[in-house]
Amino acid sequence: MKKKLHGLYAITDEKLMSVDDFSSMAETALNSGVSVLQYRDKSHNTEKRLAQALQLKKMCDQNNITFIINDDVDLAVAVDADGVHIGINDSSYASARELLGKNKIIGVTCYNQFETALQAERLGADYIAFGSFFASSVKPDAVVASRDLLLRAKQELSIPVCAIGGITLYNSAELINAGADMLAIITGVFGADDIQLACESFNELFYQG
């Protein structure tokens, strides 16, 4: 059975999380309201990436938290992650599904393109992500997504929708109100002075009103 896709979706970042602090920072987040954790590391250090992914897999399983690998299907298979997050095209989705099997999660980046989201759903994606909704320090040149995409997605899509890009405690409620099932956050979690407080505060937004 696939795990839930709702709530705070935290994404790791090798620039914000040193090797020495990686485990403790991840553990704090996982104990503080994170529903989904994505391992994102764009380095080419294969040994480090495998070791960290295995560590996160174990911690996520212990906390019953959905564990996703960013853009590396082979790594997702190697550590038996709950799924993978990829860009969209027919071949990449088909290849990922073949390698992962029908019971794993595949999320698809759709940027600001609703037609891409429709295509992803038709292919069988388990969730889609729109963004960037606000200026992002991680991806400063990212395309800008409109909140109207979330409103439309809530009406026309049957799979969960994730919002990403420059999300803070001050602008996140409007995205949830527009229909975001998940908020994907990097700096707001792992760049926070108090990771526990940040996670708990984001998580509370999903259960207000």
C-alpha cells in the first residue's frame, strides 16, 4: 500500500546540511511533523548519496513517513525508497515505473504547465508538483507558477498536488487554501534556526479551520 501524500513535504539540501549535521537535522524534521521527506543531493558523490539515502530510508520507516528520492530511479531502487520524483516525459515515466513497480510512488514536476499535469495523471503519476510560486533561493531562475493552477488542479485532477518554491510560513496558507495537498520546502525547514519549530508550524497550517 502506498503511503499518504499530504502535508509538509521536506526536501534535503547538501548546501544547508553538512555531512556532520545531516543525520541530526533530518531526524529533527522527521520527529516534528514532516509527512514526506525527499532526498535531494545534486553532488556526484555516489558513496555519500547511497549512505545518506539508506540512513533516511531507515529513519522514515521507523516514523512511518513517506520517503522519496529526487531524480534518481536507480538510487530509489537500491535503497527501496517509497518512490521517486522526476521530470516529465513518456519515456522517463515509463522507465521509472518499470523499474519501481506499480506499488511505488512517482511524483512529477510540472512547473507552471497544467497540460503537463494532465499528461502526468494520464500516465499514472501518483502526484504532481507545480512551482515556483515565490522567489526561491535554491532555484532563483525557476519559472513562476500561478495560484490559479492550484485552484484548477483541485477541480480537474484526482491526484495530490504539491506546491514548491520560496514557500515560507507567511505565504503558505494561501497555497493550502487554493488547493495544495502538500507544501515542498527546503530552506524553510533545513535553513531554519529551529527546525522543530519550523516543521511544527508548517504542519499546523494543514489542520487549521
